[in-house]
Amino acid sequence: MRHGKKNNHLGRTTSHRRAMLANMASSLIEHKRITTTLAKAKALRVYVEPLITKSKNDTTHSRRVVFSYLQNKEVVAELFRDVSAKVADRPGGYTRIIKLENRLGDNAEMAMIELVDYNTVYTNEAPAQPEKKATRRRGSSGKAKKADAPVAAATEEKAAEADTEPTDAPEAEGSADTAEEKA
């Protein structure tokens, strides 16, 4: 019977499972997203979310507790410095699991687990979409507009040259006037 057995053993011994989850948690904090099997992603979520919650309280004790789980001081420093600042106002749910296609070799269910605040696709802080200009009736496409831009610049340069030519013309007229005066 499995009464009261809540964690997934993932087909590993306790020490192997703890080491694997610590390595996966370190990779997740370092790279902000990793791809793994669905079962491992769900186990990793249960493992890493309490660590992120502990990182909100930056004390020596909480750093030591997190280090006892992760065993990597660079990752602990990044967790307390960068990640905790981004999740400071979030009450929980720091990770997102997105299901992917099954793995080709053994048809295992794959998933991508990522830190929620680091994905620019789903956050509200995404760069604003450029405003779309009104379409024209003649059906000119954006490609044509971009192609016409260098032509328009060349036309403006020719117009600027044309503006300078009339200033040269009065000098020529002035020299003609002087020629008429001499005659």
C-alpha cells in the first residue's frame, strides 16, 4: 500500500534523487529555464519553490539553509541577488511547467520548466507593440514602403541640389548683366 507516500521516487535512491534535484535546481536558477521529463519537472517544482521563498528573506540562516540544498555558492548568490529581487512581490508560483512533445527515443513526456518572472512572452513588462499605421487603398505593402525609403532619400538629395542650383543661377545672370553693361 502507498498510504501517506506523497513524493515521486523517480526510480532512484534517496541520495541519487536529492543530488539530481539539487543539480536541476541549480541549472534552473542559473539558466532560468530547462527542459526535462514531466515527472522530473513536477518533482523539481516542489523542490525549488520553497528555496525561492526562503531567498526572499536575505539572512545568514536562510542562505545556509538554501546552500545545504543546492551545494553551489554561485547559484545561491544569484538566487539571493537576482531572483529574489524579481519575485519579491509574488506570493508563490515562481515556476511554470509547459508540456512539450514526447521524446523521440522512448516517447517520454517532456516539459519545460521556467522561472515565471524571466519569461518576456508572458509578462506584462513585454515591449509594447508598435502602433499599426492606417492601411492604404492601393494595397501597398510594408516591403514596398521600405524599398521606397532609399529612393525617397535620393529624391530629397536631388531636390536639395536643385535648391542650390538657383542660387548659382543669379550669379550667372549677374555676370550676364555685367556683360550687357559693358556692351
